[in-house]
Amino acid sequence: MKKIVSILLVSLILVQTSDFTFEDILKVKDLYEHAKFHQQVYGDNFLEFLTEHYGDKVNEHDGKHKEHKNLPLKHSDSCSHAQVNFTQTILYYNFSCCDTVEKNSNFFYTDSYSYFKKASIFQPPKQA
């Protein structure tokens, strides 16, 4: 039972990601007729036909026939574009220069360590 459910789910995901619509099912007849045309004129088998129209040779063969638009999975809405908008707000601040107040620097560093009690290990060496 688990195998059947997993196979059904995998096939459902495969069908949904391939962008296969009902319109493409109706165009299977055109695919068959165009494959028959290629077999009669060029002597191609069905695998070579699929390679020319959906495989590696699609760029070489794409402009030769006007019937290519009627083949299944050749609609232009199968591409998706992600649009990302970056908005940058430019804020201009006009700072007026005001009179600066000068402070007298009366700050002096005061050491928080007391030197009254010195440990004997920190004494400088004595000359003998």
C-alpha cells in the first residue's frame, strides 16, 4: 500500500512540475502528424524527432518549420521569471551649522590602584 501511495505522489509531482496541461493533450495529434512528416521527409525515427524538437538539437531545428508552435509543451507560459524590486530611499538631511561649545578639558586620569601595599615578588631586583 505504501508503494502505491508513494508512486502516485511521485507521479503527481512529476505531472505538476512538467507543466503539462489539457491543451497539451489535445496537441498530441499534431505531434504525431509532425513526427510522421519527419519520418517521410527526413527518415527520422521517433527518438530522433524528439531529440530535434525537445532535446539537444532544438536550437538548430527550431526555425525550420512553422508547425513547431503547435507541438505540446511549446507554449511560452511555461517559463517563470522572479521579479525582485529594490527600492532605495534617498533622504537628504540639511544640518545647519550651529555654534560649537568648547569645553575646558579638566579631566585627569586617576589611578584606582593603590601603591601603598606592594608585594615582595613585584619589587625590582636589588644589587648585592
